[in-house]
Amino acid sequence: MPSSVNSLESVPALLVLEDGRHFRGVSFGARGETFGEAVFATGMSGYQETLTDPSYHRQVVVATAPHIGNTGWNDEDDESGRIWVAGYVVRDLSRMRSNWRSNRSLDEELRSQGVVGIAELDTRALTRHLRERGAMRVGISTVEPDVDRLLAKVLESPQMAGANLVADVTVREPEVTPAVGERRFTVA
């Protein structure tokens, strides 16, 4: 059923790429700063699955679909037990969620998990820039309005090359899922 999402406060946010290209927008999700590797995702749907996919760990994902958040967030579609992205970038964040399975808004879920997001910027230009120049480090901030100061922080942030991310996203102990039902066949 449709439900109104609290209208986003107009908190300015700044996104700066490691090559100095920058974009200004409006914050959603958590406030503060985040750093990671800027990549883009071209899916027209499935943002919840993307955000909870461990393969996006330490990445700031730019959504190429222009309108994100209209289905809200539910408790069934997560790919894992948490959001793994370092940040989320969208053109137009839906102010309304309209899906019978929705438990809360995308904004509320990002806020509850401490994930910084930025909206209302030209994601087409940002995606083209990343496509032409490749993935690179990025920072998003709601507390640092100065491009040069945020760029300095981006350049100090860790690179993805050589990072052992498998250790971060893998379970610590083996998990066994017991068989359910009668045995139908055995594979050697």
C-alpha cells in the first residue's frame, strides 16, 4: 500500500572523484562522509539486491536508472544480512514508496545502516565519466562543502587494488544447511 516517506530535508551533499570531477546534490540516508570505489549499476530494478550484494563491498554505486526507491525496502529480497555498498548515488529518489511488500523507505534503510547517499545530481554525466575513465576512488560528504578538502580525503582513502575484501564478506565459520524432505537421489 502506498505510504508517504518523510520528505527529505534539503541537506547539501558533495561528491568528489579522485580526478577532481565533482557533483553537488542532496543527501539521503545517513549523514556524514563515505569513501570507496565509484562504479555504476545499469539495472532498471533490483536496487535492494544490488545494495545487499557482498560483491559491492567498499564501492559507491551510481544507479543509472533515473528513478530509484519507489518500491521501498522489504525484509525478503536482501542478498545478504546487510547493505555492503559504501555509498549510493541516484538521480531522483522517490519520495513515495508504493509496494505491498514494502516495510520502509530506501532512505530509512540506508539511514538505519549508516550508509550515505546523494541524490539530485546528473548521474548520466557521472556514469559517462566513469565509463570513459574507469572506476576510481570517490567521496561523498554532507559535512565538507569544499571540493579541494574533500578531494584530499579521497586521495588519502584506500585503493581497491590489492584489498582483501573476501575476508570482510565471508562467514567466519562454515554454515551447514540440513536437507529437508525425503532423499530422492544422490550425486557422487
